[in-house]
Amino acid sequence: MKTAAITRRSAIRGMLMSAAGGVAVSSLSASDDEWPKRSGLGIVIYNCGIRRRWMQQQDSTFDLFEPLTFLKHCHSLGAGGMQASLGVLAPDRVRTLRQYADRHGLFIEGIVNPPRDEADLSRFTAEIRAAAEVGVQAVRTVIMPGRRYEQFRSLKAFRDAEAMGRRMLELAAPVVTEYRVRLAVENHKDQRIEERLALFRHLDCEFIGACLDTGNSFALLDGAYEPIEALAPYAFTVHLKDQALREYEDGFLLGDIPLGQGAFDLKRMVEVIRKAKPRIRFSLELITRNALKVPCLTEKFWATMPDVPGSDLARTLRFVRQHPPRNLQEVSTLPLEKQVALEDANIAASLRYAREELSI
């Protein structure tokens, strides 16, 4: 019975590795014809959360987000690299990851939490050291939890969190400077653009800049293209996303959608970013889920943004009305197998659009 159980587990793991682009399908003897057409667009781990959950239901010991496993998965899909949590890696894992990336022409970016305080610096330093050894292009981080309009009930609560985020980056600055690792802070529906630019000016650190998310700042009424133009000079990496928009009674819906199927002029965005940073890497961030609610017509939404002019709200709602959605996905009601299929299809469509329409 024990041998049979091990055999079944081995068979399941083999199938999972195949589904994840693992060793079973990414052997070095594979010919070029066996791979999808290549895009330079990377994939962020958050794109694949449903597949990860489905695979762990088949085998709880298998983790798609293990760095080498995920890099192989990205390669099997035809992506140009990955953005993933690396943690602290042993030397042999660093070597294997670098060798695989170099062999297949893939880039690696990390994801890290900033140091919470002095006591957390050793953890942060170890992760930045590992990222440097892997040879990352950049390491993405965020400095505040959740979405501003959901997380905080007053301007004071937001300013307190903002001050804590600033302090975390002040602690991080000497570490990333020592290891020459670029720390990319995502515009994460937290600070408005002028607040983020003031933070970068305050830090004045050549190794702290932006992970420029092309959709998030729209939720804070910053406009569709104004955040791109403002943050591009600070950008170390890009979360490329498109958004489907629709009004609802309290504001508007904001839904991740395959590239080219939403409201944004991605060619315009990419052109602005490339003009500022010609060698920058782009990664897809498309979370397959129900559209998010942005309740910009409620009092709670404005509690942390009392000085934002009404013209910004008018500009935002006008843009929403001018760009009715072609495709606003409802995900939560689907069975898990169909959610996985939709997630896979969203990624595949985005990689194809990036390659064929954006020259990424």
C-alpha cells in the first residue's frame, strides 16, 4: 500500500510539473518549435494564484511559487521572465536559478517586504543579499497595507501609516545601496502621485524608485496617463495592466482584463515609459478576479483625501463613461477548474498582445 501511494503521488507530481512548465516539459533537449512564441513580458506570481491553489489541491506539497518552479512555468508560457518572492536562497539554489535564467534568456525580479523596524533589518538584508546574488533587475515592494479608501477611516490614520512607510524605506536605503539592488516601490492605491513624488525626493536614493503600475493610480482619481508621465522617470520596473471600467451606484468598477481589451491606451503608456527608461522590463500583473469597487461617491472614500479637487473626480467619471467595458469578468461564481482555465487564457492573451502589438 505504501509503495502504491508513493507511485500515485509521484504520478501526480509529474503531471503538476508538466502543468507548471517544470522539468517534465522544460528539459534542455526541447527544440525551439516545442515552445510558445516568446514575449519579453514577465509574469508576476499574483497572476497565477488560482492555478497555484488548484495544483495544491492535487498535491499539498507542491508549490508553483517556488522560484525555480515558477521561472520554468513562465518559460513554458512564452514569457520573458518573472517577478516572484525569492526569500533567502541557499548557494546551490541561487546557482541553479541563475543558470536556468541565463540559459533561456529570462530576467528575474524579486518581491520583498520592507524592514518594519531595526529588528527586522537582518531579515530584509538577507533577502536583498539573495536577490543580488540571483542578479535581479529590481525588487518590488509596497509600503502600506491595502487600498487607501478601504484601509483607513481618517486622514490622520493614513498619515501615520504613510510616516511608517517612509521610515521603512529610510531603513532600507543603506541596505539596497550597499548591495546595489534597485528597490521598486509600487503605486499600490496608497499614495497619490504628488505624495509619491515627494517621498522619492525626500529619500533621494538612487536605488529606491518606482514599480510603475499602469492601473492602480486611476483608483485614486489621478487620471489614466498622468501617473505614467509622472512616475516614468523614477521607474525601475513596470506592472503592465489593462482595466475594464463600469459605473455603479457608489462609483465605478475596476477590473483586471487581458492586455488590449480594456480602457487604457497601452501603446501610449509603453511609449512614455520607454522614452524615459529605454531598457526597462515590463511584467504582466493581471489578477483574475471579480472587478474591484472604487466607491468614489461615498464619504468614506474622501476621508483620507479631503483636498482632492472635484475636477479630478469629474475627469475620472468622464473617462469611465467614455470607455464602456467590452469584457468585465465575473470569476467567483465559476467552479475552480473554469477559474484556472480563465486565468490561463487571460495570461496567454496578454502575452500575445504584448508580443504582437506592443513589441514586448
